[in-house]
Amino acid sequence: MQEVQSIDQKIQNPILAPMSNNDHEQVVFCQDKATGLKAIIAIHNTVLGPALGGTRMWPYENEMEALKDVLRLSRGMTYKASISGLNLGGGKAVIIGDSRKIKSEALLRKFGRFVDSLSGKYITAEDVGMTTKDIEYMSMETDHVTGKPLHLGGSGDPSPVTAFGVYMGMKAAAKKAWGSDSLEGKAVTVQGVGHVGQYLVDYLAKEGALITISDIYEDRIKLVSGQHNVNVVAPEAIFDQAMDIYAPCALGATVNDETLNKLSCRVIAGAANNQLADEKIHGERVREMGIHYAPDFVINAGGLINCFSEIQGYSSEAAMAQAEDIYNTTMRIFDFAEANGLTNQVAAIQLAEKRIQEVAKINQSW
């Protein structure tokens, strides 16, 4: 490793403070000039167990944008693991760069060495811009990886399980909005048809939903539109569509001031992380608009569930059964929010934090 810097939570860092409230346990900056690797690993909380979260590769405009993203994502992983009842903490990693241009075996293996240097405190997996082959390269340098290919004894691509969990959460939100969880005839707009989005479209098509899709990559559009009868719209036109359900399955912060002035949906339920640009402001506005928002870290937990199952001894049946229970978890959050006058986002966070606090007491008693 050529360059590595770790920031402990005890250090009052002026850059981290406004974005994380200094509540992250550890943030590691990784750089290797020989391979072109520039990455950040953020470990948010390990009260429940080792931090597990995927590695995202994206062409961030600058390091500050990447840092802000990884801090938000790792925090979401903490809540995702907690609300799902998993004995895992929250962490995330981002590699700065275009995965279609600079990704290489050497870069990924070098990143694997950085992961290995954390001695199991952080376990990585697949995320945006990554594949099971990339995970295979990382696994050559570290055992602290999950979501490995089937031929290596792993669970393979977690995207189908993630999509199934989103589908379950969407059905729960539909039940709350319309009194029935049937999606037949519902106009669903899926923004982003990558690994998770395309599997979500499969589930929606089987149930008879009216599907509109959009993506920045033409090859993804061709793949999905060749398999299903879908309406295709340009990325910039997606929020102008008449829809019952908006399913963001690309990057975060798409529920914001501008889009809420356009959205006509009754439900927001998708796979993207950090969909609310501002949790408090936009969470409250969504509620005022009568939109039933299924918190992203709740309904996109299927991939984490699948990866945790691999660590324990993989069973696809067990992983799918636990992902199916996302329906019940989502309904529990809706009921808790309504009973306590909270937004769905705040309700989900409170329930997740409650479990962490309770387990922390058990840990302290040893």
C-alpha cells in the first residue's frame, strides 16, 4: 500500500464534522498510484457486528463528493442491518473512477489489500459499478469479502434478492396507499435498470404492472425493453410521467425540491440508497403530499441479507424467505410512523437505533 490515512472518530475533523456529526468509527482513505486506485472506506457502527457494505465504483466529480456519499451510504448500512435483524454493523466503500474505463484486476486486487488491512472490521461486497468477477479479484487478496461467484462457493450476484425485497416493500406501500397490495395495472416508473432494476422489472411484469423505464446507459435499455413490454423515456423526462409508483433504482437524492414539484405518484419505493436529498425536509414534504415512502434502507436490504447468509453458510431459500419478510417490516414501520406522528424515514431510523442501543447494553454487560 502506498498511501493510507485513517481518521478516528475521536478526531474533531472540520471536513467530516458537518456531514457525519463525527459519529463514524473510522474513515480510511486509500490510494495506489501504480494501479490508479483512489478509494474511501467508511465504517459507521460496529455495535451489532462487523461492518458489511458493498464497494461502489463511480466517476465522482471530486473527492469531497465521494466522501459525502460514502459517509451517507455507510450510515444507511448500519440502519439497514439493524432494521433487518442482522448481526452486522454498517460500512461502505467507494472507488473513484468510471468502472467502464479504468477498472482492472490490479486495481481491484490492490483495493482488496486495503480491505484486508482492516482485519475483518469491514467486509465488502458488490455495489454499483461492480460485478461478481470484481469480487473474485478482491477475494484473491482478502477473506473479508462476500457475494463471491457460485463457482467459488459464494452466493453469486445478490441483485435478484435485493430486487425481491424492493418488490415486497413496494407491495406493502401499495397496501397502505390503496388497500390492496396488488400491483396489477399500476403505473410503475423504474429509474435505472441495472442489476437490481432489471430484476425488479421482471417481478413487476409478472404481476401485470404498467412499466416505464429510464437509464443513462443504452445497452441496459435495450436489454430490458427486449424482454418486456415497457415504455422507455429519456432520463430528463422521467419525472414528467404520470405514475402511481416511482421506483428510483439508480443513485440517491432524486427525491428533492425540483422532482417533488413534478412527481404525481402515491408511492415511492425503489432500490437506490439515500433517495431523500434531505431526510427531514423531504421526508416531511413527502408525507404532506400524501405519498407513501418506503424507506430505502428497509426495502433494499435483500442484498445484505443474501450476503449475510453467505457468511453463515448460504441457503438461497433462507435468504429469499428473509427478504420476503421485508413486507412485514415495511408495514410495521408504516404503522409505527402513523401511531407516533412521524415520517416513515424517521420511524425507520428510530426503530433501527433502538435495536442498536439495546444490543449495546448487552455488550457492555460482559
